[in-house]
Amino acid sequence: MGKKRIITKAEVKEETSAEKSGPVSTSKKVLKRQVLKGIAAIFSSYNNTIVSITDQKGEVLSWSSAGSLGFKGARKSTPYAATMVAKEALEKAKKFNLSELGISVKGIGPGREAAIRALAGTGLNINSLVDNTPIPHGGVRPPKPRRV
């Protein structure tokens, strides 16, 4: 709780005189970033879909994932969830006035095509579509097939 302090009349007068003197001008003008060209990075795994929208340097403007939208379990990996994720990420990035968008896709999950179609249907100009899915050249031994 702490120590209790009794305020004197002199302190009350000082506070009221400070309030009457007028507000101190501490208003700072907030500059909104204008980003005309952006990159949408879509990561689609078997379990989830994540969409990040960045500027040309790679600084993230907005992001969204199926789990953050409230999808749980097997519903996270559906094409519908991927569509909602792409729309949500673009909605968050609208305040930066994007006009052009490049799409970078990684992974082979079920939400991959749906997320691309959702971004294409928003009316933004799409500059490029790049597939950055990692492909093993030899790689490690694959897991044995499941016996059901």
C-alpha cells in the first residue's frame, strides 16, 4: 500500500494554477509511412498458413496466421482458413496505401493456392509470383511409410 501522505493547501493551489496556465503543447505529428510496393510472403505447411506483408526492404507491415484468427486443429490447414488469413493480413496493411504487391510462396500445404487467389482478388497489382519452396537435392533419408 505504501505510506499515506497528507496534501497541504499550498500543494493544491500549485496544482490548480498549473492546470489553469494552459495545456503544454506536447502534440507530436505522427507521420504515416507510405509504402507503395510490398511483398506478401505466404508460408503454407501441412498444419497452418502464415501470411506476412513486408515492404521492399523486408520490414514487416502486417501478418496473420490461421491460429491467430481462431482456427484450431485440422481447420487451420484448410483452404478457407488460408483465404481468411490472406484477407486479414491485407486488411491490416491497408493503412500503408499499398498499390503493388509481389507474392512469395513457400511450402506445399493445402492453403497455398487459396491464399494466392485471395490476394489476387483484392484489386492490387501483382508484380511477381515467386516459389521459394525448399527442395532437397538428395537430402536426408525420408521417414518410413505409415502402417495403418
